[in-house]
Amino acid sequence: MSNPVTPVQDPPRTTGTGLTSALRRTRWLFVALLVLGGIVNYLDRSTLSVGNTTISEDLGLSNTQMGLLLSAFSWPYAIANLPAGYLVDRFGPKRMYAWAAGAWSVVTVLTALTRSFGPMYAARVALGVAESPFFTSGLKVSQRWFAKDERSIPISLINTGSQIANAIAPPLLTFLIVAFGWRGMFITVGVLGLVIVALWLASYRDPTRDEEMAIKGADELALEREGEAASEGSSGRVWLSLLRVPNTWFMVVGAFGIFYTVWVYLTWLPSYLEDDRGFSLTEAGWVAALPYLCGILGVLVGGSVSRSLVLRGLPVLSARKIPIVGGALLAALSVLPVAYIDNTVLNIVLLCLGYFFSQVPIGVIWTLASDVAPPNQVASLGAIQNFGGFLGAACAPVVTGALLDATGGSYTMVFLIGGALLVVGAISYGAFVRMPTSAPDE
């Protein structure tokens, strides 16, 4: 049986310019719906970090307890990504995304009812499980509706949804906390998710064979069908065989290093601005939006650079590695000095640069998974890579909370560890990920 991460020969490249206007509108409508879903998805994740100080004071939580709460989402999310990727490949993105968005919205509403550490921890665990199919669903939609050379743009756009949410979350969620309390914030965001479910169920469909032919061309579509036929009836074995391929593990390690630092931003930045930089709750909400706004641009730059390099004739793997490795290294160079600079304005500038560069690789690493996996295993490999990333995301808030309690609130080691792990991520992708050329025996 063929290696599940051995890519087929690159098909002749297309750009989608010959498609009918109706077909172009249809596929970009689905991307737009996924961007909206990503915004709501990350608003749900951001509720606890934006409400960090308010919730911890109300419930009487220590930094270590808050660190555990902030990581409670990521551990189950990382683990649930493994079956989620397989389930998206098996049942398709329409059903899996609708289930996920409905479940995470209900859990968010129920979080408003919690009154102590234990129930809130359980709610965040449930949220992590519920949200796990989202990005793998987006990856699958991109694989079905876009040709191979086009995918870096829609995948990057889908990932901008999370960055838009990160940018608007601090001021928006702070406003909701001030207006309705932190419980009202959870209820409002949860109801918004149910609206997204209704829109998705009413709109999304898979492409017809004629539409796929128009989008991808006969050669690419035939190669996809060959890949699907080669592993038909053995999805479980093929999924497990991904774990025997070195590339998979280097992608896991690389994602761990990059996501760790991203999630230091996502979980502790508002608290850092309040406790270390002296901003008020409202001021921190607006200032925290600045790095996240830069992150939107970073995701788009990464996808655009990668596509441009492919169109210029660079090998696909090199076109993915350049923004991944370059972004991670430049992010490290921006984050590390923050540990030693006391000037608030310069700190914020460096934090903005660090978050911009850390987001350059994000959409591209998802595209990389679609490049090295056959069509029926795209979501599975993407999910395994995301599993590694969210192991880093799970460690980040816990380690940060413990460091703050151990050092009396100093963020020095927080930034040093984050910068070092960005370098680890860059090395793992840049030096060790290869385009497989042979298949192991099944």
C-alpha cells in the first residue's frame, strides 16, 4: 500500500481563472463562512484570557489555578484533534463542523453557570473537545474546492478568522464584561455560535464531479482518485501509518514550538499588560488588540509569499519552508528582547512584531499538510500536526502561571522560553521535514 504521506507528482498548475462566476462565488462563500466560524471559534477561546483578572478575583483563583484553567482547553483539544481529523475525512466537513460549532456554543453558554474552579475546568475541557474539528474541516473544504496550487490562499484566509477574533476580542469582550459581567460575556458569545451553525447548515455543500473537474482539471482529479482508491477500506491502518513516518513527528515538534509562544500571547497578554505594564482593564483590552491586528496581516503574508514562490517555480516544499522557518526565526528575534527591555512602548512594538512573524507560518503549515498527504488523509495529517501544536498551547499557560507564581510575577523567563521554542520550531521544519519519496511496507 502506498505511503499515506507520500505526495503524488505535482499536477499541472491551474489558477481557477476559467471558472464560471457562479462557481467562483460559491467556493469563496464557503471560505467566508469558515472565516466567520473562525472568528466565533476564537472568541470562545478568548473569553477566559480576556476575563482572566475579573474571573480570578470573583472566584478567588491563584495564578497557578488560572494557568490550569487557561490550559484546560488545549489538552483535550490537542488529543481530540487525532480522531477529529479522521472523522472529518470519513464523514465530511459539513456534518462535523456543524456538530462542533453547535457543541462549543452550548458549552460556552453553560460556562456562564459555573461558580468554582472544578466546574469551569470541566467546561473548558468540553470546549476543547467540541472545537477540535474546526480547522481540519476548513482544510478539507479547501482541498475539495481549490486546486493544489491555489490552496495556500483560502487556507490562510480561514486562519485569519482566528486572528481577527484575537484582534477584536480584547476590546469587544472587555466591553461585554463591563456591560453584562463575565457571565453575560459567555452567554453572548455562545448564542453567536448557534447563528453560525444555522448559516453553515443552510449553505454548505460538497462540489459535484463536474465542478471538481472545472476547478482541478482532469489530471489532478485523476491523481486524487488514485490516492483515494489506494487506501480505500483501510483508513484506520493508513491513519496509524502516519505515525511511522519521520516527517509527521518533525511537523509535530515544529508546531509545538511555534504554537507555544502564540498561546502565551493568547492566554497571558492581557494579564501581562495589566500586571507588568500597569494598564487598566479597559486600556489592556485595546492595547492587546494591537499584536493581534498584526497577526491578521502575518497570516495573509505567509500564504501570499508561499503561493508566489510556487508560481515562480520553486519546489512546493521550499515554498512552504521559507515562510514557516523565516517567520519563526524573526518572531524569536522579536520576542527574546522583551525579557530585558523595560520601555513600555518598545515592548509593545516588539510584541506586535513577534506576533506578526509568529503568524506568518500558521496558514502555511496547514497547507504543507495538504501537500504531503493524499486527498483522503489531508485532514488526518493536518490534525496530527495540530495535535503537536496544541500540546505546546496546553503547556504555555500552565508553565507561564507556574513561572509567575515562582518568580513573584516576573515575565523574564516567560519570554525567554517562548523565544527559544520558536527557534526549535524553525529548526524542526527547516532542517528535518522532507518530501517523502518511498513508501514503507504495510
